[in-house]
Amino acid sequence: MYLYNITYNIDYKVHQRWLEWMQKTHIPEVLANSPFTHAKMIQVMLEEEMGGCTYSVQYQVDNKEYLDLFLNESSYNLFAEMHRMFPNQFVTFSTELQVIQEFTKQ
């Protein structure tokens, strides 16, 4: 299993509008138009020097080929809308992660 993690720092001024748009529109659209099977939205609990609110969105996909295909062919179009709606109001970086093993409490 692979995770595509995107961390966002969003300006306080548009934070509520961005959060609602992410939850109601963006994440559902990404799931509907990609090979991702699940997504989690996580608030990062630290204060950034630059201010703003920080979130991590983790998209789960079954194999590396599906992730590579998405990143090479579809990702720009799905994430371009965010740049149009919130220009210069967020910074972001992404990380590709491979799940080695999951543990549960016994």
C-alpha cells in the first residue's frame, strides 16, 4: 500500500472557506477521479512561524503503478482548481510513502 501525503499551510484569512471546500468538494473529487481508495485529513498540531493553519491529507492507493500514473497524468488538473480559488494563500509540499507494515494493539 502507498500513501500520497500533501501538507498544506493555509492563510488564516481563508482557512474556514478552504477547509469547507476541501471537505465537501476537493477531496471527494480527487477520490472520484483517481485510483485512491481512501483519504484522511489531519490537522497538524503546531504553530508555524509563518502563521496559518497546517493540514496533512493522506490519499491511499493499492500499488505504486497507480500512484505513478496519477502523478504523471492527472494530479495537475485536480490540484489546479485550488490554485485558482486560493491564489498565494497557501504553501504545500507532497511526499510519497510506502506502508511497510501496520500494527494494531493486541
